Amino acid sequence: MILVDETRRHRSGWWCHMVSDRSVEELHAFASEIGLRRRWFQDGPRPHYDLRPSKRRLAVAKGAKEVNVRVLVRRMARS
């Protein structure tokens, strides 16, 4: 499942995180579907994409589940 957390203010603007609790492949496929570039992917122990508010709204409209950051991190740990 694709998950997005709350939008928060950062020095560079408003952002949230988008992750998959199933696989990185699912995350990349969904990201492509909403118009994200693969080079924007943030790899590492918690693979994710950062989303601006407009892309977050699109992700939710296409089926991403809205969760708080604690749930997001907990679900990522299971993947």
C-alpha cells in the first residue's frame, strides 16, 4: 500500500513523505503514475519520495492512504 504522511514545513518549503509498505517497485510504479521522476527517489534505510502539497493531493486522489508519521515509520519497518 502507498502511504503519505502529513505535510510539514521545511526550510525548502512544504513537504511530506510517500512510501510503500510492500515494495520499492510498488513505490516507483505509483510515483511514475503521479508524474514523479525516478531521480527524486530517496534511497536508504527508509526509501521514499518527498511530495509537495499538490502531488500529495494527487497521490491521495489516486489511492494513497493518509497516515501520521508514526504510522508511516512503523509500516515502513515491516516492508
